[in-house]
Amino acid sequence: MKKIGVLCCALFLSLLAGAQNGGYAKGDKLLNVGVGINSYYSGGIPFGASFEAGITDDISVGGNVDYLSYKYKTLGNFKFTALYFGARGSYHFNTLLNIDNEKVDLYGGVTLGYRVFSWKDDYNGEGLKSSYGSGLYLGVLAGGKYYFASNIGAFAELGAIGSTNARIGVAFKL
């Protein structure tokens, strides 16, 4: 899985290398829907979405949600579910980096939210619950988008993004 993540990031960064003002502006409404390339937990595929609205030429704010669930079927049944939701803000680097390509948006951001973690097994044990539990979380990310059309494209993000540290998916301007 890590090799696939590295390959996807390398491909995405090579697309950005040819970029020269950017694919973000004040007033934009941005929706990302994607899948995690890996998981902080020991199984499952993380799914997530974020929505942000541009409040300045460089800053957008909004929210995000991330979901991961996995069921083990060895020596009994074990299942965990992790749900992350929170507020998110991003700084778009296009102006700072003098990027003049309307198809490209480079950004970095932070997320503050709450993680709900549940664990269930046939033996009524603590399992992963004692390791993870529910509570506040802080996330930091770096990302980029490449728009194939004026309102749809692809994105990749790296960092602490809910239950994953790498996500790829579809980006929309609404």
C-alpha cells in the first residue's frame, strides 16, 4: 500500500511541476471526496469528505468527516469503527508561490475535531478501545488539486487527516 501511495504522490507532484495563478479564489466552495491510501489502525479503508468556502484570496474554512470500520474474523469476531468530524481551515499558496495555472491549487491546513471510537468483540474485552478511545484530535495537512475541468479535478493530501495520513480523490468546485 505504501508503494501505491508514493507512486500516486509522485504522479500528482509531476503534474504540478508544469504549473505556473491558481485554481483557488475568494468565494470558491470546495468539496473533496476521497479514500485513504492507508490507515492508522490495523485494517479497513478510510473514507472522507471535506467542504470549505473561500473567505479571502488565500484562506478557506469549513469542515470535514472521516469514517473507518473494520471487522476481524480470526479467533472470534472483533469490530472497530472510527468516526472523525471537525472544523478545517486551509491556506492556499498559489499567490505566495506565484502559480498562474487555473488548474492548480496548492494548500496546507489544520483540523480541530472530535474522534468517536467504538470497539466490539465476542469476548467483551477492551481490544483497541484502550489504545485509541474517543476524544479531541488535531490534524495538519498539505495538499494539492489539479482541475481537469473548471469544476472537477483530483486531489491528494498528506498529513494527519482523520484515520489516514494520505488521501486521494475527486475535488469539486460548487
